[in-house]
Amino acid sequence: MTTDSTHDPLPVDRENARLAAIGLGVWMAITVAVVVLLLLFGGAISGLFV
């Protein structure tokens, strides 16, 4: 196994960082949407279970 390959890990790291940022953004958007929905309709939702 040779160690003189020309593999550059920087593009791989950039792609992984981009995917992680997108995943975090989606997770935060879903969390904010759920919190807003609970604030707006929390009483009506809890009324269904009481």
C-alpha cells in the first residue's frame, strides 16, 4: 500500500460540513415550527386529551 497518493481530504471535509449545516438548519426549522404550533394551538391540543 503506497502512501504517495494525491487524495485531498479538504473537499470531503467541506461536503461533510455543508451537509451537517443543512441538517442542523432543517432540525432547527422543525423545532421552531413545533414550538410555534404549540404556542398557538396548545390549548386546543391539550383539550383533545382532557
